[in-house]
Amino acid sequence: MIKNFIKTAWRSIFSNKFYSAINILGLTAGLVVGIFLLLWIQDELSYDRFHKHHRSIYKIGIEGGTGISKRISGSIIAPVGSSAKKEIPEVQDAVRIFKIGDAALKYKEKRFNEKNLAFVDPSYFSVFDFSLMQGDPKRPFPDNNSVVITQSTAHRYFGNENPIGKTVILGIEDLCVVSGVIADYPENSTFQFQVLLPISRFNEHAYIKNKTTYDNKTFLSSMDEDWSNFSFETYLQLRPDANPATIAQKLQSIHERNKPEDAPVPYVTQALAKVHLYQMDGSDGGIGTVRIFIGVAIMILVIASINYINLSTARSLSRAKEVGIRKIIGAGKKELFFQFILETTLLFTIASTLALAIVFSCLPLFNNFSGKHISLQLSNPTLWTSILTMLIGTLLLTSIYPALLLSKFDPIKVLKGRFALKNSSARKILVVLQFTVSIILITLTIVIGRQLDYIKHQNLGYEKDHIISIGMAPKMSKHFDAVKSELLKNKDIDAVIRLGRDMVYGGGSTGDNDWDGKPSKSNLWFNITYSDQSALSFFQIKLTQGRNFTGSTADSTHFIVNETAVREMGLKDPIGTRLRIRTVPGTIIGVVKDFNYASARQKIEPMVFQYSPKDCWQLYIKTTASGAKSALNSMQQIWKNYYDDMPMNYSFLDESYQKQYTNEQKQGTLFNFFALIAILISCLGLLGLCTYTAQVKTKEIGIRKVLGATVFNIIKLLNKEFLVLVILANVIAIPIALYFSINWLNGFAFRTTLPMTIFLYAGGITIAIALFTVSFQSIKAAYANPVKSLHDE
């Protein structure tokens, strides 16, 4: 019997090639999108979960600031980690990380700029599952001159040689000995450091040798005594029964006991598994996009399933006699139900096989525009369980209702010609649902594109075009005036300045400040920009009150603040107001117009320009429109005079600004793809339904033409029903699309508008595509010869 069922199912599929092809194409497209999204979602949700103790590891943050500067920072002070381990029984271990970004590393003639370096505690290798492939796990850093590198980094420098014991040069002249090699980080790891140095080395260089001072009174002997430097990411491994909220309260008590002059400093904890997708305050850090993509995956699979259901139920009239005869010769409902389930399963198997083949072949392309490095690992049971669950769910969705409908036909009514379908309303609802989803996706695509265009052309309040940014090491920074003089000899260079801040990625900030009239409960945080007298004119930042720095020694006690700082400080006449930033007392001499020095997602916060050329480490070169190449050549020659074979890292300010929105650009690309697939699937279903409707109404069309109906009348007859459904879908989709659009844009402090034309445009696209799809078949039916359709009457 099974063999007969399979043979009958194959025969049915091949005898209706057109409808089978539409069903297979629609299901294949839906499954391809569903599998790709499943892979993307699973990758996002898997970050940092490979650590054995990830459920008991927490990142520590601190709440600071008041008013618009209120924030929860993921970087805290160094003593917290060591104090927590000593004083809190629930803390099993602690890891502190001090990121240093880029630095050059040299071995013999090989020198590279390494982009991810950090100072870490030795416990980094025991708390996290980054085991040493070479080296002593118990003593990863035998001394302060030790360095641990990744496997790929070791291969770049040493090839097949044993790296342990090799001496490398860090920066210009710091010698380090390789003491360990760790495996390359998994792609789903938050940490991606290529070079790891002992945090005791940072302590030695920053505190013991340089004698860092606090309040100009006490020399600090180590970073464990510095309760003002919020630069250390800290992770605590807690006992399984520990309460993270209780730990946070104990950390606050420790801080306030050691630095009682600070305002209350609430601490917060964040589970390691949430670091990738959530901000420290629990707000969206990427989880919103994951949820949207989960919804998109479900919607795409649903509209693909609707295609099959609609075509199967629409064509049930043509199979009614088949069911009637089968029932008369003895087939029961169960046998018929199984027959139609098997038919759907065979068709679905074809679609699934095609979908998996497409996913395997197109995965590199998907990785390219999604920025992922996903692979379909045959040995990953979780992945295949998820894919299998998705396939089975979609199969059940597409098969059960059509099989139940077909198996319930009354054979007597069918064979007497009294059978009539009663599911046309359900089909109409499903068509409306399909196009509602498509319109929502098209609208979101337009909104994302519009916001990205808005960001690209937004007036930031400062000049960013034709500006080259280069980080200076101390050797060059000390001779800045000579470097500037040499660069300005090039006619393609208009101006050169130095700054103690990256204009795109930011710089230092502090809540350690005071001013005349400061409220007792205020804890305002300032973003600090160290500069000289040339910064405002170079970036064309507008001065609204007071004056600029003059370059004199007196400017070391002068500050320039932005309008937000004046507003948050509650100052009516800021010029001449006493202000202290950290240990530097002075007065406000100027106010600049607010400019957007951070991401468009952030509100403009209080900023202060502090005259301190010695703390300026970022070199900015403004070129003519066509002079970038010439300027870089000049800079390269100067660079070699100071750093010999050390590679020069540079970036263009406008490009760096755009890189902040790489994720949004990738989301836009993915949404374009999703919207295209959704429309394709919906139109395939519409084409199938229109084709079948034209076949059912062949005789009606023939009679109408004989009675004088024009081609336009016939096209109107066939198009009207479907066009009304698409228009209804627009009416339903617009408020839903508006809700999701507003919700997405709320993630930006600076955002575009949402004119009604966006929704009309999205609706117009779907109506035009739907009209084209059904008109293609309608015109064909309208021009058919009526004699052929009526010859058997």
C-alpha cells in the first residue's frame, strides 16, 4: 500500500508540473531564508556560552553621572577586582582587563600592527576557557616581560618555529618574551585579543615608574590604590549559589569605604552570556535585531506555507472527483489523509533538499554581506536539531490542513456535481496575510535606508571631510612642531593639528569635577578633549560665547565647554565660572555650539576642551580635495624618520564615522534580501491562484467574450479580486510597519522623519508588482479563443 501511495503521489506531482513548480519554488525560497536566519540567530545567541562556567561569570559595571550624562560604564577601577576576591566570600576569582588597542610587534625583520592587545590578570586563563596550547597554565606570565599570543599570531612571526622563549619588540623598544600560545579565539567570543600582557606590567609602567599622582598630594604605589581611574573591565567568577545583586551592593560598600568623598556609586552586574547582546543597563545592545530576525524568519516561512495551502485548497475542486471515486472503491479518511500527507512530504522533501543545497553553496556569500563566519558543521547536534525542528514545523503547517480538507469530501455530492468549495474566504485571508508581511518588510527596508542616508549626510557640527587621522607614539608627539612644519611644506596639506581624542571613537571622561554653584547631589560626567589653540578652527567648531585658547601658558588653567555642559551645570553666565576637572583647577573662557562627537545613537553629552598639548596623541591632517595621496606620501616619509620600519596606521575621518554604522548597513542589506524573497514568494502564490482561477473560469470567459465582453473587461474581472486583497493588506500593514519603524528609530538620538510617503511608496510597490503578476495571466486568458473553451458544450 505504501508503494502505491508513493507512486500515486509522484504521479500527481508530475501531472501538475506548473503548480508543483510554484509550490517547490515558494517553499525552497522560504526555507533558504529560514535556514540562513536560523544560522545567524543561533550564532548571535551563542556568544560566550562555550565557557564552562559562563553561568557564574559576571561583568561588573558602575553607575555614574547625573542628568544627560547619567550612564552605566562597563569599565571600572582596578582595586575592585582585587578587593572583591579578598573581601567577598562568594567571589571565587576575578579578572581585570586593560585594553590598549593597536600596537606594533616586531620579531627580526617581521613587524605588524596588532589591533587587539590587552593587559590581563593571570586568572584570565582559568576563569575563561582560553587554555594554553603552549606554556605553563599555572604561570602564564612568569614575569612582567612575558607575553602570550594566539596561534595565528605565532605563525605570522615564527612560522613553524617553537615560539616559546622567543624575544619580540613591543612598540619601539620594549622587549617581551613569549611565554605562552593560546588557540585562536572562537568567532562567537566577545574577547578577540591577539596579544596578552601581564597586568602587573601595566602596574609597573603606569604607577611604579611614572609615580602617578592623585590630588597632587599622594604618590600612588600601585593601581590597587587608584580609586579614580575607570579604565578596567572586570569579571568576577561567583559561587553557584551567589546572588549577583548582593555582590553589587557589597562592591558599592567597598568603594564608598575606600573613597568616601565620592557620591553614591551603585555597582551593577551583567551575566557573561548577555554581554554581546545587551548594554550594561539591560537595554538593547543587539537583542532587538535578533528578535526582529526571529520574527522575519517565522513570517517568511509562514507566507511560504500559505502559498502551498492556498494552491492546494484552491485546486481541491479539480481533485474532488478523484477523492469521490477513491472513497467509493473503499478508501477511508485515514488512507486519503495519509495519501495527501505523503504527497506534501515528497514535494517538501524536494524543496528541503534544494534549500539545503543552496544554503551550502551560498553560505560564503551570506557570510560576506552579513559579516559572519558561519559554517554548517555536520557534527553540531544543536544546529541540526534546530534545522530539523524548523523543517518539521513547516511541513506540518503546510500539510495538515489541505490533507484534512481533501479527505473530508462527500463522495455522493462530488459525483452528483453538487460539491462546492467553502474555503474561498480563508484563501483571501491568507493572501492578505502574505502581502501584509511583504509590505512591512519593504517599509522597514526603506526606513533603514533612509536613516543610513540621514546619518551619512547629517551635519555633525564639525568638519570631517578630507581629514586623515594618525596615532602618534611619544617619540613623534614630542617633536610635533617639527612634524607639523614639515607637513605644511606640501601644498596639498591645508592644516595640521594634534588632539587628545579620537573624534569618532572618543576619549577620556570623568565625574571628578567641581564648579561654582554645583548642586550637592550632582555627579555630572564630562567627556574630556585635550587640545591646543588650533582645534576649533581646524574642525570648524563654532564658538558661541567667550574666546578660544591663545596658546599661552595661562591656558593650562582655562576650559572651553559645549552648550550641553552649560545647560547641565545650570549656568546662566558661564564665562569666568570656576571649574575643576580632576586635579586641574581653572575657569571657563568659552562655550562651543554642540557638535555630535559620538554615534548618532547617543545624545550629545557634556564636553570640555582642556588646553594640554602634551596629552595630545592623535595627529589630524586636512588635505585638499584631491591631495590625500600626496599628503600620505609626505607623512610616510616623516614617519620613517621616527619609527623606521614600524608600519603607519591611518584612517580617513569620514570613513571612520561611517564604520560606526556597519551593523545597520548589514541589516539594511539583509532586509533588502528578505523583502525581495517575501515579494517573490507572495507573487508566486498569486500567480498560481490567478492561473487556477482563469482555468476554472475558462467557460465563463468564453461566454462573456461571445456576448461582447472586451479584453479589458476580462482583465478587470480577473484582476479585481486580487487587487482588492493587496489594497486591504496595505491598510493592515501600514500601522504595523509604522510601529516597528518608530521602535527601530528610537534607538537613535538623531533620526530621520517618517513621512507618509514612505508607506505609500511601499504600498505602491506591492500593488504594482501584484498587478503585473496577475495581469500576465489575465491577459493570456482574455486573448484566448472562446471557441476552444466552448467546443465541448
